[in-house]
Amino acid sequence: MTSSTPHHRPRRTLVALLATLVVVLGAVAGAAGAQEAPPASVPPDLPVVTPPADPSAPPLPPPAPIADPSPQVAVLLTRLHILDLQHILGGAQATLDQAQAVADRAKAFLDAATRDRDRTRKALTDAATTAYVQGGLVDVSELDHGSISDFVAAESQKTLAGSAIDHARSELQAAEARLQAATTQYRTAQQQADDARAARDAAQAALDDATNSLATPPRGTDVSPTVLGDSTLTPDEIVGWYQTKGVQGWNAKVDLATMAGYYVTEGQAEGVRGDVAFAQAMVETGAFTSPLTGHNNFAGIGACDSCATGFDFPSPQLGVRAQMQLLHAYADRALTLATLANPSVGANPDHLSVRGCCATWNKLTGTWATDPNYGPKIMTIYQSMLEFALALRTSAATAPVPPVP
């Protein structure tokens, strides 16, 4: 973004601001005689913003370009998607097996009902034949015309006599009713089995497509994920990943689990990948250790070359919401103030000149922040998050099922 746009700032502005805040806070703590907290510590494999050793030193030269891990991120996302599809396929197959078992039982019931109907029809024919032989009351040749039940219903009062024929007629009517019910039940069960088979086949086709895509490396100048989309990681996975990194100096006003939950739920509300937005916040806040984190501004919103500071937000949740709304606006030219999921916290998207500028995370480089490595830094952290989730889910998928006690 240009320095005149008060939404974001180049890295050197944030670095200077961080350094100033660190010095001021340190002086206040020393004057009060309070015991200093352990210094923040962020592992070197996380490319986050850190203050310079000498705040009075001139700005450092532009950093050397770092490798863009977006192709590896695309592969990891596909592999995680394959795990999800395998789970879906397993569920679809189980549903199909169950539905087919129900259909098979319904077919067996239908076959039994058909045999029972045929048996009772023969019993009625035998009863009518016996009546004819005994009293000549029935012309057996007439039984071939139309259904036997219709014939009996029309003629029994006139020509048939004896309780044997009445009983046989009643049994036939009951057998035909059971056959009709069995036919309806079987058709319903078979339709459910057919629907389950179609769902299973669709899941298999999706899994085949995803698996085949692994053989084709991502191509293009920008293969980073889209800004809009679903979070791949769960809040628990974000927490688990962060805890493995050994970061010291958490400085947010809520705990890690609450913050991770905000990123997933607020991202879901705006249709933004909340897990990637968490990676962006990691870059912006020094892994949530910088003094700026206490201002509930986790993405440098409102800071620029000509601005004294960034915005303050009333709460951590609203700070995350502001980040999600702004990301949504950057990615979606059609977004308006009226179509935001929640009331606007920060910038009005109707007046945002860069609305719709950045469909992918790498496109934020030079627009959200002037750091030439901005997108690759986000992708580097996100790659680490995805690797953690993939290992966790793979382990869970291959873990032996405990025996039933």
C-alpha cells in the first residue's frame, strides 16, 4: 500500500514503532521498581517482525527476497483435503453398506410376501374347485378371467358357499395387502441404497481427482491460497502448533485458545481463511509478543508512513473481526458495508480504493504492507501450521482402534 493510505504500513514503520514502545514500557517498569518480565522470544524459523537492536540506527536496507513456499502450501492443502475425502469416502461407504443391507432385507421380505400371496391365491382356487366338485356351484374355467380376488368378490355371494372359500378369500386379501406394503418398503429402501451409492461414487471421484492432482505440480506465478475460503485448521490445531514453536512472551488480552477460536469463527463469518489470517497476525505481531498486541490490532490496520500509530480496537474479538472484514474487502470487489456479516469495526468497504485488489494472500505484498517478502512470510508460517496438522491427522487416521472393554 502507498504511504498515504491509512490502513497498513511498510515494515520499517512498524519496526520503529515497536522499538519506541519497548523503550517507553521498559522505562516505566524500571521507574516503578517492578520486576521485569522475561524478554519475548520467537524462534528464528518464524519470519515475524522484531524491533531493531538500536532504535536510533537508520532503517535497514530492504531485505533479500525469501523463497515463496506457496507451491509446498498448495501440496499440503491437497494432502489434507485427501485425508478429509478419505474420511468422507469411508462414511459414504458405511452408509451404502447399511442402506444396501436394509434393501436386501426388504427384498427378502418382498419375496416372502410374494410367495405368501401365491400360496393364498392357490388356496382360494383349491377351495373353489372343491366347492364345484362337491356341489357344481362354480365354473372353474371362469377363474382364468381376471384376478381371482375380483372374481370372488363379484361372484361369491351368488355362487360360492362354505366357510372354506370365505376364509381363503380373507387370507388372500391380507396377503395382497402385505405384498403391497412390502413392495413400497423395498422401493424406498432400494432408492436410499441407490442414493447412497451415488454419494459414495461422488466421494470416490473427488478423492481420485485430488490424488491425481498431486502428480501435477502447481503452476503459475501465484499459487498461494485464496484469501476467501474455509479455514483448514481447527482452533485446537492452531493452539497445538503454536505451543510446539516455543514462543515466549504472549501479550494478548485473551489466552491462546480463545484467540484461535476468534480467528476461525470470525473468519468463517466473513468467508475468510481464518487460519491463514492467524499466520498473517503472527507476522504482524511478532507471534503475538509485541506491545502492539495489547492494542487488539493484530494486522497493522491504520498504520502507515504518515500515521503516528495504528488503530486501537475495543476488544481482541473486535480486533480479529476488523482484520477479517478488511481482508474480505481486499479480496471481494462486490463487498459493501451492507453485506458485511457483522457491523463494520474498521474501514468502510464502500470507500476502500483497493477493494477487490487481492484475491490471494501473495497479492497482499505491496498492498497490505510494503515488505517485498510479506506474502512469502505468511506462507512460510502457514506451511509450518499445515505440516503440523497433516502429521497430527495422519497419526490419528492410522492409530489402532482400542479394544472394546
